[in-house]
Amino acid sequence: MDIRCRKTKCKYNDCYTCRAKGILVSPHVICSTFEKDDAKPELDSTKHLFEKPPEYAPQRDSKALSIHCRTDCLFNHDGKCVSNGITINSITEKPYCVSYLKK
């Protein structure tokens, strides 16, 4: 499973890959695992997208990560996410799961 996080100020973000032990998507489609780290710089990967591609950390194996979901998502199967990948956005203040598809 591809776990991508665009919240570069998150404590668990390593070059757009989540390093948390587990992820919980709340009923409001927000990553509850997100923890802001003010020591990390805010990166804008779109600013120089056509000049230099962003660096991504290697993909994590989903067996090393528990992904729980409490929303009415198509990929929520008894509280576990069965999607091929998850992406957390960077556009808004809150870390929304953009892989969400309403049932």
C-alpha cells in the first residue's frame, strides 16, 4: 500500500512517506495521527515541480503499519482500510484523507 502524506510539518512525515506506527482516519475524514512539528520547514513541492522532482522516501509495506478508519468510506472494511493507497493532503489546515470515497 502506498502511504503518502503531503503534510510536511507532521512529526511522522519523511519525504512524503508516513513513518507512524499506525494511522487513524476519523469520522470527519481527518488523519487523527497527525502531529504538527514546528521545527520542520513547510515545503511546497509544487513551487519547483517542473524544475526538479520532489524526493520521496521508499514506500512502506502495509504489514508494518496498522491503518484504521472510522468514516463511511468505500475502503473501510470493519474499521480497517483496504485501499491500494492513502494520501493525506496539504492544501487545507487539517490533514484530510484525499483517498476517501463515500459509500
